[in-house]
Amino acid sequence: MFYGLSKSIKRFLPRGLFYRALLIVAVPVILLQLIITFVFFDSLWIKTNKGMTRALVNEINTFIEVYNDDKYEKDEITNLFSVYQDLNIEFTDDDNFSYDHSERWFSPIDRTLRRELKSKFGSGQFWFDTTGYKELIDIKIKYQTGYFRFLVPKDRVTSSSARIFGLWITVPAVVVVLISLIFLKNQTRPITNLARVAEKFGKGEEIQEFKPSGAAEIRQAGYEFDKMRKRINRHLKQRSEMLSGISHDLRTPLTRMKLQMAFIKDKDLANKLSEDINEMEKMLNEYLQFTSSSYLEKNEKFNISILINDIIDKYNNENISKNLSSEIYISGRKNLIKRCINNLIDNSIKYADKIIVELKKTNNNLFININDNGPGIPKEEFENVFKPFYKIDKGRAESKSSVGLGLSIASDIIRSHGGNIKLEKSSLGGLGVKIFLPF
């Protein structure tokens, strides 16, 4: 069964849709040109050239045969052939003339002329030059103690239709390819615009009203994408508003409970209730932070090296060391990136006494690595800790102050920027957090 081109052939094909479509249009046009040109030169131009050259050589041979006949006057014969056969004839008495010629082997005119002269007069009995004169062919035929020189117009052996044919076959092909370029560009531009808008939406950037264009299928895909984008935005907004409202409403009974605790005479019971209320209030605050819509913040271009450096400096902690590349600018939501880095460093500070923060870049990507020497997290829990409110029974989840949202918020922020975040074993023996972000 045929499954397409082999991988070795695909490596030489263009990857872009525009260039592939151009190849589909251009290759048949070029092949058609080559085939027509080959057929024309083989069946028309070369055969016509061969017939005209043979007629010329026969005329030259006829002149020499008549010239040999003593019944005719030599000068009269020369004048007759010059007038009626368009042959400029001159006899030179020079027996030492060399008949070696270096004709152009790639020229059809030279090849045909050499072949016909050789068949009629034999090797070493003729000489010709097709380049010495612009409009004439110089032919010399050995005769007795000298040679005849014939100056013949080139149009006696060539057809002007060859140039006209070449013009007519080349110009339309160029016009067709140029028109194809314009139409293909117009057809691929909507696909490129749709991909660009989808990339922005995937990074969480604000998208102005998107107007699909192009062919019917491309417009339909654009309309469906726009509907999907609006449904997702509406769903996120409704979810955030609903959860924010619920969290806000829960603050009222918590406040009343704090006031009522003041009237409880049992101080131990009051302290226990106060701890539970404070924990619930902290959970509500983090829950509001997790459900807050990131679309409210606009994208901006900022220096992430300075941002991370300022975050580390504000901790004023000698246990945090840094290795940051300078002058790295990215486009994103600055406050969200700051919240993500803060959450990760806060998490490390709670359980480790040595933290290393690294920032480096490649061609189109940047990497943020945060490594510590804390207790770490079991490998089988790496994916689970990114789930909201998920806690493990040991290691980093032992603190009551944690409600299991720090890594969830960090993951949500990084993925909304089109990046990725993953956990791994740290080089210091603890947990390593690796963040990837595109420029």
C-alpha cells in the first residue's frame, strides 16, 4: 500500500503550505515547458534547420558542378548564383589554406552544417565559421589549387520562429507563476493569521475582534475558532465571578464568628476556633487568588532578568543564590510572572536552607530553574501536586499554612503564557523546578 513519499524525499521538500502549493503549480508549468520545448526543437526547429542547411549545401554543390562544366562562362555562372541564390561567391587561389575548423559542438546550426558538408564534400575539404559575422555564415570549399568562399545569410539555415516560440512559451509561464504567487499568498495569509491568533489565545493574550477571511473552508474554521474563544472566555469569566462571589459571601459569617469568639469564656476553645477561622480565611484568600481572571492584566514587554533579581533581593535571604543572564526581554503579564516566581521561592524557603535560582536563554526560549536541598517530593507525586488543593502526607505538605494552591497557581500562569513547568530531582538533593517560556 502506498503511504506517501519516503522520508528521504520529504527532507528536500518545503515545509510551508505556501511553498508547497507554489511547487504544485510551478512544477507542472516547468515540465510542460520542457516537454513542449523538446518536442519543438526535435520535431520542428532541428528538422527545419536540417532541411534548410541541406538545400544550401546542395546549392553550393550545384554551383561547383556547373562551374566545372566548360560549356558555361565562369563569371556568368558566379553572377547568376550570386543574384538568384543569394550567394556571395569568391574564388581564392591558395593551396596552403588550412581546412581545420573548431565549430561549436553545442550549436545545432554548426552540427547540422558540419554533417551536411561532410556528407557532400568529404572530411578536410571544407571550413566554416558561424560567429565571425553577425548576420552571415562564412563557408570555404576546397577547389583544385584554391578554395571557394561563400558568404551566406544566416536566415538561409535558421528559422526566426525559434525566437518567437521561445518568447511565447517563456512569457506566459512567468505570468502564470507570478499570478500563482499572488493568489497563493492571498490563500495562505488567512491560515497564517488564524495560527497567529490561536497562538496568542493559547498564551492568554488579549485578542481584538478577529475577522476570518480567505476560502470558505478557512473562513469556517476561523468562525468556529472565534466562537470557541468567546465561549471559553465567557466560561472563565462566569466561573471566576461565581467563585469570587461565593468566597466573598463566606467572609461575612467568618467575621461574625470572630466577633462571637470574644464572648466565649473558655480561652482554650476560643484559641482553637480562632486557628480554624484563620486557616479558613487563608484558604479563601488563596482560593480567590487562584480563581482571579488573568485576562484583566494586559501583556507588556519587560526585562525578566531585572524582575527575578528584584524578587530575590526583596527576600534579603543569604540562603538564596542566583545565576541570571542579563537583558532578557519577554512579552507577558508581568504581575502574574512575579506571583509565579514568588510562589515557587516561598515554597522552597519553607523547607530548604539552600536555594539556587538560574535564568538562561537559547535561541527562542528561556529557562528558569529553581533548585533547593529540601526533603523533595516523591517522583510519583510530581504530576499530582499541580492539582488544586492537592496535598501529600509528607515532605512539603506538612505545614498547616499550605492549602495546596501554590504550585497550581504557578502552573496555571506558566501555561497561560504558552510555556511549561515540570518538577525533577534537584542537583542539591531536594526539589528542582524547571520553567520553560517562549520569547
